[in-house]
Amino acid sequence: MITGKQRAFLRKISHGMSPVFQIGKDGVTDELLTGISQALNKRELVKISILETALLDTRRTCDEVAAKLNAEPVQAIGNKFIIYRRSDEEKYRKIDLKGLRTE
């Protein structure tokens, strides 16, 4: 579980990011989850957008994806959401939530 201060730090980092994935009318599929998981291992912080044709609630979808991937929901606003998961591989760890800094 991340604190409010850590969540704010992650929101600040993600502000300039572009969405890496789009969820369409097929919704949250196993292939999508696999791709997001791989991206989280390399980036730790991922922004995802939901297309209008998907007819999904952003907050619920964010929570669902985060739960399935053992990640932390950072923010869900409009049709975009951000999730964070510390990388399993040390060479990809760029975000230090204890020191609130990036490398």
C-alpha cells in the first residue's frame, strides 16, 4: 500500500507520460494484462486509456487491472488511469518511493 505522499509523487512523474495501452470494446483481456505486466516490469509506472467504445468505468477498470496484476492504482481520471508496481528486476528499478525520487 502506498501513502498519499507517494501517490502524489507518482502522479507528478506520470503527468507528462502518454498512454502506453488502450482498452477497447473487448475490455480487459488476458493478452492485455500480460502486456501491461511486462510494461510494469520495465517501466514501473504505466498510463492506460479507455476508448469510448469500451463503455467501461475508469475507476472500476483501474482497480480491476491493479488487483489482477498485484499493482497499486495511482490515479483514475477521465478516460485514463495510472498504475504502479515495483519492478521485479533490479536493473529496471527507477522509482524510489522511500526517497521520493527517480534515477
